[in-house]
Amino acid sequence: GLQVELIDPGEGTLPAAGAPDDSRAGATTADATAASAANAGLAPLGATEIPALSREETERDLLAGAAETRQRAKPYIGPRPAITTRRGWGADERLREKNFAYTKKVKAAFVHHTASGNNYTCSQAPSLIRGFYRYHVVSLGWRDIGYNFLIDKCGRIYEGRAGGVAKAVLGAHTLGFNSNSMGIAVIGSYGSKKPSSSAVKAVSRLTAWKLGLHGMNPKGKTYLTSAGGNLYRKGKKVRLNVISGHRDGFNTACPGGKLYSKLGTARSTAARYQGR
């Protein structure tokens, strides 16, 4: 199950869940506004979806941001995919810790499965995500849902941990390698069942965009320093694929053999989306 998929030490304590609604009504509004405002510039406040952009629009956005830093070279970045926001999947913003936590950049993406079964309909995905969120926060005591993004079998992409989809939000997904990386979970179990082509394509689209914001080549390799886990000692510099599976950084079966074997396809497709 999930408890072996995700371990996240030092996530701090959380307010008790289930405080009466009326006592925290003001906080609820403020917390929901803060989660939505973290995506300012990408979608209006309270939006349930961040809309997709064309490749040209995505490049223009990135170049506008790069103007101040004089990085005018043509960026390798894929078109921004549509992303369902936390509001879109019905996150109860009272559960998580108030503050957002960030890392320096996103040098790698770790792909996971949720090990939660495949017999869901895509309209049930939001309720599944609410369940993962509650489990991570209430049962495990983490600050928020561990994954930065989730993807359902129809290829829909969902915002995971709050703090802004375009920002380097610190996740809790790969013990030892949560810094300078992001975690993407495909909803389902992929040990013996193949992931849908829609889900694999969504992994490619999401990584082409998000890794492109940080100048990373999805077909490339990068170095991350282990913070300590069951595979690499603390302080060890580890050479990893820019798109890796959870098992590359932690001794686990995640993301399942059938999804893991599709990561090569995801890497080359993502690079193609970036125009490489």
C-alpha cells in the first residue's frame, strides 16, 4: 500500500483534523484563497482548472519571466498542459499546514503509482485524491499530500501539494530525494497491468512543461544529493535520469514494473514536446 510507497520524515505536526466548520470558517476561506493565489498568473482566483497553453504561448510566458535575467535564448519547453487545481478536486484546505514549502529548482521528476487499484472511473479520481490527501495528512502526519501532481488513467493532470504548479514546491514522495525534484503519481497499480497510453502521454506533457521551466532535458541525466534513505547513504551524489521511477531513489516496487518500463517512452516523448 501507500505507506511503503511514501516516507517523509520531519513533516511537522498538524492541527487536529475535524475542527468544527464554524470555528474555522474564516481560516477555511483564507486557506483556500492562499492555495488558489499560489497559481496567480496562471488562472483566476478560485479556478478549478489551469488552462492549457500552446507551445508559443508557453515560450512567450517563459521568455517574459527570463527578460529580467537576460536569458533570451530560445527555451526548450513543452506546451503547458491543462491542470485540475486543488479546488477542482475538492481539497479541504483546513487539513494541511498553512505555509508552503519550496525547494531550489526541479532537476528531476520521480514517477509513482498509488498502488490503489485500477477499477476506478475517471470521474471518481477526485474522490480518490481526497482520500490520498487525508491519508497523508491525517494518518501519516505530513504537511500536505505528498505528490506534486497526480494523473488519472484518462490522462487528466491534477495539482497535488499546494504552493503553485509552476513553482518548485517541496514534495514528500521519494525519501532522500525530495529536494530539487518533483513527484508525479499515476493513480492505479501497475505491477502487472499496463498504464493507459493517455496516462503515459500526460506524464510526458507534464514533464516537458515543468522540467522545461527549469531548463532540464527529459532524456538527460542529473545529479541529486541523497538526504539519506534505504538505497543511498546521506550525502552521496547520485546520477539519475531526469525522469526516474520511485525505485531509482528508494528500494520499492513503485511505480510498478509495467509503468516503469514506459518511462523510456515518456522521456523521448517529453523531449519531443520540448522541441529537442
